[in-house]
Amino acid sequence: MASSATTSLKPVPLVTTAAAWRGDGLAETEEWVYNLTEAQVEELETLGARFLSDNPDLRRVSVQDYPLTECAMAVQSWGEDVDYGRGFVLVRGLRTQLYSDALSSAIYYILGLHMGDPIRQNEMGDLIDHVYATSDKTMDDPTALSSKVRDKLVYHSDSSDIVALMCLRPAKEGGLSCLVSGAEIYNEILRRRPDLAPLLLEPFHWDWRRQDHNAPADTYTSPIVSLVDGVFSMYAGSLYILTAQEYEGVPKLSSEQIEVLELFDTITYEEGMAIEMDFRPGDIQWLSNYAALHARTTFWDWPEPQRKRHLLRLWLSRDAGRPVVSGFGKSGVVQVRQAPRDGQDEHPDAHFDVFSVSVPRLTS
């Protein structure tokens, strides 16, 4: 995970790095799309087939076990885009329509190992999660899990340095992936209400229980903005700040905090701020949780289970030397892949090979 530091609650100048962008500008180019070459695809297919034959334990497999040659420079460029550039890249060209889901998962996991270290996404211990609708619940239902419903998702950050999505099958209609620059949102707040901007550097309570029904506590705390040594980072999602207010003992938001959250959301959804992309089979999106927020539009599925929208998700810890304030995001409460949380046994339903994780659970 990123390193820790301290900061002062003062307004900062506008963010002028490549991480501050508007979607309407990026949408006019395809600079954010990386198209794999035939040689790169063949290398990944060969490594993926060997991964399936080896069937390694996902908790302990090493990146050194599956070295890259044709893709090595590509992975390096994706990391630079994620760490120091716009904060995301879309990789295109895998022939997943010809693969088993297990082979797609193997290729995806190998690339994930080269981009960072996979971490557990819930208390069950899942290292690869499935974005696959198992119910028609909507997100106003507190029992709904965002990765298991068709409802739209509001802009938010995930609980890792990098979140990656791989498309196995797109929806019949909808399900666009939407990204917005955290730095540009902050720039707009500074332009309009510089008096409110420092509040984003103060800690807020976040609803942990709603994000993971098996979480060991109701909430955790984090500021929305970290600024250390001139490096800007964002962790956002006002929904979970607001629902955390329902728990006993959580301090009530001040009127100024409510105002800055409302302004944040207003700016986030303004026309031209976000870029939208329609996933194709085989697409992989690498996204820095410190640079951009992500959302999803409502989608409608095909009636046949084997044709339903199905994405794979990885959360990655990436040691890029990024300084952040202590306790930023959920980095202090996530679990490493090698072992469950201290004092807990491995969950009996946990699976750690690509043959089992390639099949989504049919309950939400």
C-alpha cells in the first residue's frame, strides 16, 4: 500500500498534473486505450494455459513464476499511466470469446500480479470477485451488494491502490463504466468555494458494514483528500459517509461538511466531467483509486444465465511510493492475500484457484 505521512488542513493550489482532466476532453481521443499486439496476446494465452495446468494457490503464486517478455514494456507503461498520468488505462485485444472463463481468469490474474499484489476483497477472502447480478435489488436496499445488482452505482473509490475490471461478457443494454477525475473535482471546489475545500482533508466516518456485510466493525475513518509532499490523492463516495450516520456513536456531520459533500456530488455529475466507456469482451480497465472515481450505469441482462453481464474484479496493492496521510482510504483495514485477518480462521467457503473462482455465486 501507499506510504503514510501527515498533512495540515489548509487549502492547496489547483492540481495541474495529468490526473486533472475532463471527460469531454479525453473522449475526443483514444490515448487511454492500449491495443495488445498479436504477439502479446499469444504470450498471455500461453502463460494462461500453463497457469491452468499448474493450478496454483492464488494466495501464494508469485509473479516470478509467470514472467512476461512481449508484454513487459506494456505493463510498465500501464503502471506509469495509473501512477503518474491520468490514473487509468483500458487494455483491449484479448480473445475471451474463444477462452473458457477459467483461462480468462488465469490471464487476468497473471497480469494483476505484474501490476501489483492482489488483496482480499471481503471477509470471506475472495481474491477475484464477480460483478454479476444475482438479484434485482436496488442500492437503496441496505442488503444490496454493489457487485451483485443491476442498479446504477454512484461515484466512489474502492479499497485498494488499484481496482481492475475485466469484461467476460457485456450486458444486453447499459452497464457503462464511468470515470471522473478526483483532482478536477477538487479544482472546481477550490474555484467555487475555497472556504469549504479544507474540510475534505479532515477524517469522515464511512459505512463499512454496507460495503461488506461480514465486516468486523460498522465504520472506519478516512479523509476524502490527502495532500502530502505535493502529491494529491482522493478517496470518495458520499453515500457511505451518509449511511454511516445511522450508526450509534458516529459524530453528526456539521452543516459545512454536508454542504461540501453536496457541492462535491453536484460537480461530479456535471456534464462533461466524466468519461464513459462501453466494455467489450476481453477489455481490462486498470484504475488508480487515488486518481479517479468510478461509477456504473444501470444495465439490463440477457435472459440466459450464460449470457449475463459478467466482469471480474481485482483489488491490487501497488508499491509506487505514493505518500498519503495516515489512515487514508480503507488501506488500514483490508487483508493481504496470504492469510485471513489476525485471529480468524480461513472462511469455509473460500476458494483460491481459478477453476472455482470463475463461477459466480448465485446468491447476493
